[in-house]
Amino acid sequence: MWTDLSLDPALPVLIAGPTASGKSALALEIAARQGGVIVNADSLQVFANWRILSARPSRVDESVAPHHLYGHIPFDGAYSVGHWLRDVAPFLTQGARPIIVGGTGLYFSALTEGLADIPAIPADIRAEADSLRSSGKVDQMITALDCKTRERIDTANPMRVQRAWEVQRSTGRGLADWQDDTPPPLLPLDTTHSLVLDAPREWLNDRIARRFHQMLDQGALDEARANLPDWNPNHLSAKAIGAPELIAHLRGEIDLTQATDRATIATRQFAKRQRTWFRARMKNWRWITPAGA
């Protein structure tokens, strides 16, 4: 399927792309052909409570090649790009070739460009930020940011806004200033095969719709039901695409057709944001068309 990639088996592989674009399948094929360990770079696949809904590799896939950093964080755990960098670091030096795959662009930029050493956010400031975001006051947080940070971040992404606001509120210094003092990267881009799956929009939208139905067939609703007693929309794991919609259905607020339609739309919107981010930040990566697109 991917025989024309011509990858040097001695180099680490980075695979980015929007949701449902076939990243995991490509990683698995490279591992099966050339060897290596597959390492997750998706901020939602780290959580233990959403195997199906976050599209984590199946147990069959995991039997083909070693998989790491999938489902290792509890449902109510905190997890950041800094946590991920610390978790991924051992796989860069342990000997087996890492094949790092996911849709979280910030993980890849931190890995290949470096990450500012920002102090941990105090719990009271995090709670204040959660309250502002959940009460619809994202614009208030945007206004409070310094100009340089406001121009740099994706202000359409509430979580990115919240992170920048938290940093400025807790340190008295803008996120952009912290980023400008970034240390050297753990894995420079020119020492890797860096691939972005350039998925055509209509092809991807069709896959997104079909995949959500497949998730339901595989038990996504039962997975949501298991999460219902401990559901908290402020948990990071609650950001799994489709989770709020299925929880709303289980609470009797919407029917399953409405939940499916809303989850599909949310996934398409998420994929659009991912593609926009990749185009802006990954121009020096190798762009490839997914198989069958």
C-alpha cells in the first residue's frame, strides 16, 4: 500500500494527519515491514476510558507491533504536552526505532522544535480558567492576553486560549515570551522521516461518517455508558470527539440519530482545524496522499 515511501529503516518516523486519515494503518504497515515500536502522539488516545471512541489501535493491531503511550492515563488525569514529552523521551534512545503517530500537532512541534519550560499551573487558577471557559467567557480570556500571544495562538480553539490565559495569569508572563525561550528539541526534524497525510476533504468526511457508525457497532455506546457515572465535562478525557453527544443521548436529552449527526459534524470540524494547523506549521514535512484517496 505504501511501497513508494522509500524510508530509511534507521531513521525515526513521524506520522501526522487529521482524524480518520489512516495514520495508524500506515504506522502499522511500516512497523510490520521494517520493524519498530509505535508510539502515540494523540492527546485523547492517552486516556484509558475511550478505546473505541478515540479510535485507539485494536488489540489485533497491538499484537502485530509494540504500541506505547496508549490508554495509560486515567479518565480523570491531567495530561499536557509537557507530560507527553517526558513520556516519549525514553523511546527516542532505547534502541528500537520509534514510529510516532497521531493527530496532535502541538506534540510534534514540541518534539521537533522544543518546548518552553513553563511552571505547572496552580489548581485554583486552573479551576478559574475552567469556569471561564465553561461559562462561555472565552472572549474575556482572549482580551486578557498580551498582543504577541493573541496573534500567535489559535483563538478559535478554547483549550488553546485557556492554556495561554493560565500561563499569563500564573506566571505574569505571556505564553509567546515563554515559547521564545524554548530549549533545543528532543528530536530535530532533519533527523527523521516526517510525514503528513494530506487527506482530501470529501474523502475524509465520508470516512469520518462511516467510522462513527463503525464505532457504534463496536460498542461505543456501551463505552459511553460505562463513563456515565463519573462523567465530568471538565475532565480532559471528556474532550473525546463524540463523547458529549453520546452522554447526552444516554441522559435522554437527544436521540441516537441526533447524537450521531452531531458527533459526525464535530469530528469534521475537528479535522478541519487539524488540517489548518498542519498547513500552517508543517510546511517542511513530507506531504503524502492516503491510500485510496
